[in-house]
Amino acid sequence: MRIMILNGPNLNMLGTREPHIYGSTTLDAIKAPCEEFAAFTGTKLSFHQSNHEGELVDLIQSARKDADALIINPAAYSFTSIAMY
């Protein structure tokens, strides 16, 4: 099994940007248990974050051949991106 996880704009700021609203958990702290689970289950994991819509679109398209499952947290692009949907 190959899983690709994509994270959209500003998610690299988790834990530091307005922690009173978004919490103190960083994206690295989210990535770590994903990697642990992947290792436990023998799953190949690719984990990405980008602030650039085009890069995320390229990764989504590459998932057609590089992943069996795709998990996306598009962040602000869930409201503004036509290309990703």
C-alpha cells in the first residue's frame, strides 16, 4: 500500500501561528505518528506540504501512479481552488 498525504498553505506554520486558535501541535508532530503507522503496517508513505497550488496539483496528478490512496488537507484551497477539485 502506498499513501500520499498532502497539506496545503500555511500548515507549515502549525504550532507557531496563532497557537491560541490552531493549537501548539506542529506539522512534524502530525507527520511522526503517520510515519510510525506506515512503518507498522508496511505502508509506503509520502508526506508533503506546500503553499503553492500548482505544486499541490502536480502532486495530486502524480498520485495516480505513485499512490494507492491520497489524503488531502487543502487548508485555504478548500475554499479557493478550482484546479484541485
